[in-house]
Amino acid sequence: MSQILVFGHQNPDTDAIASSYGWAYLERTAWGRNAECVGLGEPNEETAFVLDYFKVETPRVVESAKAEGVEQVILTDHNEFQQSIKDISDVEIMAVIDHHRVANFETANPLYMRLEPVGSASSIVFRAFKETGTAIPKEVAGLLLSGLISDTLLLKSPTTHASDPAVAKELAEIAGVDLEEYGLAMLKAGTNLASKSAEELIDIDAKTFELNGNNVRVAQVNTVDINDVLMRQAEIEGAIEKSRAANGYSDFILMITDILNSNSEILALGSNMDRVEAAFDFVLENNHAFLEGAVSRKKQVVPQLTESFN
């Protein structure tokens, strides 16, 4: 039986790893397919905390599907080709499990596509387990719970769907953890930025979006003190400019999110700052501005940028 690779987006966050791990398990258990969860990059500190907590081996990192001798892949937590494996156009996409917008996507063959506007891709995977009557092992439940917590900031983000709290409660019971206690510990594990270089910091959780002919990079870091990050502004801006030059980004937006107070500071550099300012109805001072109540890149940043750029 030919192997199928299951993976989330580049620079994988917790939901990318968790949803692909859960879906690969479902492929093997419910449908008897030879599916392996892999990562398109090393896990960040938050995800490493999760994998260690639930004693799950870190998925191996792959750069090319064809180099693995693989013809078929399954995408979770993304669908835009520029966020996927580098040779995505050379392999067959069997399925997509995602909770984001659909863009830059077409295939030669029919496929299974499951898109739901819920808080995480892990939420969708959970529902598939229930629908197929497949028991969820403790460690899989722990990963899916962690993906949901990560993407919704412990159910506080506006991306949280009405169904997500019940999903989180059931997964927490299966995983054997206290939702609030575990969730806060997990989120705090991802806020240790002092040891990161500026280059690492702006790449922890970053995605590229094609907006009206512009390649716009939107990154996000979580912290418990925005000023701790802004103290490194000169260093961070240097890393951003290097990244723009190397990758052809027209604009780079860094979202610095305070997970305790649910606010963000936007640090932006590029050739379309007038569009960035119009998107959020603020004025950048020294390349940054405060965005009250913003914690979600998917719901509170990318749609506004898309509208402004278009």
C-alpha cells in the first residue's frame, strides 16, 4: 500500500501538528490507509511542550514529497499552496482538512475537502473521530485539545466557534487534564521569546498571503508583555528587512499578541503602509501601532488586509 503524507502548513504551529497527527491516526485506524504525520518545519516551543506532555514523538520534518517517494498527500490547517510543501503541485492532494479561507487552490482530480469555520482544524478532526465511531486515545485527545487551545487562545479568541467549548471539555476529559490549568501552562510555554534571535522570532508563526499581486508576510508572536518584544524593535526590523529582500515580500506585518490581556501591537514594514493603516484605521508611529482586542490573525488581521489591498 502506497504511503500518504499528512501535514500542516510551513512553520507549523500546534494546530498544524495536532490536526495532521490526529488525521493520520484516523486514516490508519478507520480506513486502513498507510498515512504518516510529518512536519514542514521544527515544532515551536509551545508545540514541543505539548508533544513532551503527552509523550508523543516529534513528527519527522520533510521538505519534499517526491523526495520521499510519495505520490499522495493530505493537507490539514491550510490550503494555500505558498504555505504548503514546496513540491505540492507535483503530487496528488487526496484531502484537505481546514478552517481558513480558500485561495490559490486547484487540483487536477476530485478530492475530499472538509472546510469548517470553527476555531481549529483539530476541532474538525475531533468531529471526524466521532462520526466514524473511532475511539480517541488519550495522547491524540491531548494533541487535538492543544491545537484548539492554541488557535483560540484558550477559547478567548473571536475565532472560537459556538461548538468549540464543548469539544474542548470532552477532549480535556479524555486527555485527563484540567482545561484552564493545562491551557494556561501550554500558552505560557510558547511565550519564552528571550532566547530567540530576531530571525527566529519573526518566523515562529508566519504565513504568506497573496493580496492583489502583493506577497504579504503576516507573522504572530504571543507574549505576556508586549514591551519586552518592542524593546528589540531595531533588531526585529533588521531581520524583517532581510527577510523581505530574500523572499520578495512587499510587506511584512508582525502581530505581537498579549495573551493575558487579549490585545496586540502591529509592527509593519513595507511598500504599502498606507493600505495597512487603512485596514486597521490607525496611524503607524515609528512603524507600529496598538490594535485593541485583536488576537486572531485569521479573523482580525488577514480579512482587513485583504479588503484594504483589494
